[in-house]
Amino acid sequence: MANSVERIMKKTGLDEDSAKELLEDAEAWILGYTNRKRLPAALEPIQREIAIIAFNRDGTEGESARSEAGESYTFNDIPEHTYAVLNRFRLVRVGGRTYENEN
């Protein structure tokens, strides 16, 4: 996670604590979406992507579009290609439980 924190700090200009918070929130979202208990290493780039999206959306939560000074902005939540990657790691529920390989 240290490398991810440094990358987020570099891309956003945030301090270390704020970058960690963004990454933790992104991890929690990913774990909830995929029904997992721990983040697979293969999803670390997606975690950073979602953290950057959250940073860029700060202050515009709930908006789908905005128009200011003659310019229009349209907001997308998470890109489809991100969902495509996440869907490959999503665990299904069987009998109300998910089973994750412990290895």
C-alpha cells in the first residue's frame, strides 16, 4: 500500500494521511462490491483508480451534470472498464454466504 499512497500523493497533491484515507475508502468499496474480505493484489490499480475518481468527485457528490460559465460538465460514476475488471473478482453468495480461497 505504501507505493499506492505515494502514487496518490503525487497525482493529487494530498498529504499522506488523506491519500491513505482515499485508498482505504476505495478498498472498502471494492471489498463490498466483490464480496471479499481482503483485496487481491491484482486489484490494487483499480483501488488507486477509484481513489482518484473519489478525489476528483469531491464536492460534486450526487451531481450528474453541471453547467458553469458557459461550460457543461457531465459526471460518470465509475467507468465501465473498471466494473468489467471488478466483475472478474466478484464472489457469488451461496446460501447467504460467500466462500473466499484463503491461500
